[in-house]
Amino acid sequence: STMEASELPPFLKRVLPPLYLYPSVLMLVLALVSLWALRFNAGRAPVLGVIAVIAAANSALGFVLGGFVPGVVMLLAASVFGVAAWQDWKRSAEIAD
């Protein structure tokens, strides 16, 4: 592979692949949790809000560790969760009125 052919120290060659895998697995887990939260009539918005915050923090790490593209991709995921939480809070408030 390209990384194996590079002049990176052996430590980085072992560490970098899992660092790229971690955000993907985390986003998959957060998506599954959000799908699970859809089963509830009440309490969805806080769960989706927490997921949005976790995804935003992960996005900040993506910008620092991975660069612009991973950061933007994770920021888009955080935005989707944030909009979903906001829409659910808004709908809950309309139902309560």
C-alpha cells in the first residue's frame, strides 16, 4: 500500500489506519442509537442533541487530526443530528400548545 511504501515511522504505519476507522465506526454507532431513539414518542430530542454534540466534538478532532475533508464530513453528520433534534423539539412544542 501507499502508506507501507512511505517513509513514515513504523509506529505511525500501525496507528494511522485505526485512526481513520474510528470516526466511521463512531458515526455508525451514533446512527444506530438515533434510529433506536426514533422508537420513543418522548425523549427523542435530548438523545439526538447529545449525539449532535458528540458528533461535533468528533468533527473538531477530525479537523485537528485528519484535516479539512474528514472534519467537514463529520461536521455535516453533526449538523444532520442537530437539525433532527431541533425539528423534534419544535414539533414537541407545537404539540404541547
